Amino acid sequence: MVVSRDNIGNLRGWYEGAKDANQAMLLGSHLDSVRDAGKYDGPLGVLVAIAAVRDLYNRGVRLPYAIEVVAFADEEGLRYGTTYLGSKALAGTFDAADLNRIDAAGVTMADAVRTFGGDPDRIAEDRWKGGDLVGYCEVHIEQGPVLEARGLPVGVVSGIAGQSRHQLTFTGEAAHAGTTPMDHRKDALVAASVFVQAVADYAESQAGLVATVGRLTVQPGAANVVPGEVILSLDVRHARDADRLHASKHLIDVAGKIAAQRGIALTTTQVSENGTVQCSPRLSSLMARAAEDLGHATIQLASGAGHDAVEMAGLTDITMLFVRCKGGISHNPAESVTEEDVAVAIDVLGKFLALLAADD
Ligand SMILES: [Zn+2]
């Protein structure tokens, strides 16, 4: 491959196609991780893509399309609190205002880009300029328990679930923990706790829905003061947008009722809203066929986690292949895959590229 690094920091390897090739296929995933992460979330997809290209090269095979392997620079958004930096640059959706964000050490994103040799003023040039695209394919660990439970090494992703994030503020009244009788309290944390339980109960009762309260800030936060204010996050995901929007609205209504019953004020703000991204039925059925041709049963499953493929979907058709991971554990040093399953993923990706080459 001819390897280059672009201004945002994506590493890109170009494998030339056959003589008359006038299209390109993108393969990739991300190189960054979260803090205290595992080894496979991201890098596995890059390495599997490189292995598939190496196999083509070793066999002297050139396809009717070129391949670009992209190792995306920053998907998790840990340092600057904003995700998909590398894939946004490639998709042409990078927001230049993000260059002014500062990290925990006070370094701007623009300076961080300069430090490794990128030019923050030229990130717009990272946008895809390689001509017509066949699609984008990302191999990734499942980060969930479905493939393990079904005894399958790989699975084909049907789509990437949309996400709604809200911030809810319960405002009661801070008061003395020793002198304020229980029936005189407006305890914001008790109301918030009832809500946290209600979120879990509701999500457990709805197929395909996941809802999470992941952050709570309690004020004033003292052992001897009745909590006056709680700010919490609500993250709602479902593979169907209508179900996600319905669930978000329902849960915010529930929060309102819980607050009203306890004489507590509630304010809510929407933090973000991303629709579900569907994988290409054509590419995904080729992927399923590739697995089946190699003797592996497959299933289609939705991704609850976001991926660079979300951004790539704005540029071209996408497909994803999930690899079984131990216990569904991810974003954790215990993240684990087997060598055998990785070998299956490499073979399936190679077969997929061959089927794609024969498909018109
Ligand atoms: Zn990832």
C-alpha cells in the first residue's frame, strides 16, 4: 500500500486496483481508545483490513476497485469531548470550530494537530477525493454478548442504533438533615433515584430498548444536607428511530410526574439526537454470503454502539462485520477475542471483497 497521513491524523493506505479500476472501496476502523481500554475496540478492524489486503497482495490479486484502508485518528473523542474526528474529516463534516476546544492540559486541538505534523488549516483537504466509492466496510468487536450466546464467530450488522441524550435537572430544596422532618422535605436526590429505577424498569419492559442514567451530580453534596439539586444524564438507544423517540418522550414525562408528586421542579434539555444509520442491504447480504460460503452461520444484529461507519454513511454505502468478544466486555482491559475468530473475520472480509468484485 502507499501510505499517507492526513491533517487530522488518519493513516491511509492505498492499494491500487486493476488497470481499468475507476472506483475505490474503503476499509477501516479507529486507532484511538478510551482510558483504561481493551486492545481490540478499533485497532482490530484496522489490522483485519490490512491482513485482507496483504492476502490480495501475496496472491498478486488486483480487484476492479482500489482499496483504501483508513486507520481513523480519533473516534472515541476522549481528549476533546467530541467524537468521530477522523471520519468526520474524511466525510467532509469536520467542524473547524472544534479546533478551538482545549484538552485537560489546556492544549487546543489545533495545537495538538500541529504537534504531530498536521495542518489544522487544511483539514478540509482531508475530505475524500479518491473518486467514486463502492462502499465502506468496518470490522469491529461486537462489544456485546449476542454472538457468544449464539456460538457464532462473526455477525453482520444491520444498522447502528440512533441515540438520544438529555440532561434532566431536579430542583428541590436543600435543607438541614437533622432538623427537617421527612414530610417537609423536597429531596431532589430521592426524586432522581425513583426516576433512575423507572428508567431501568421501562427499558427492561421494551424489546430492543436500552436506556441509561450514567452521570449524576448532587448538590450541595454534603452528608448532613438534604440534596437540593440533581443533574443527571439520560441516554436512550433503539435500532428504530420511532421507538427511540417514543421512549425518550415517555421517560421525560415519567420524570415530570415523579417530580410533581414530590413538589420538585424539573427542567430538561436535549443534548444530542442521532438517527439510526442503516447498513446497505446489498453490501450486508454480500457479507452474509461471504460468511456462509466459508461455512459459518451468521445472524444480523444491530449495533448499540456508535462507529466511524456512522460518518462514512454520509459518503457512501456502509456495512459492518462484528467479531465475537469474550463476555461482551468492552472499554475494559479484559476485552478479549480469540485468534480463531479473528482468522474467520479476515477470511470473511477477503471473501466479501471477492464477491463484491464479481457483483455488478
Ligand atoms: Zn470502536
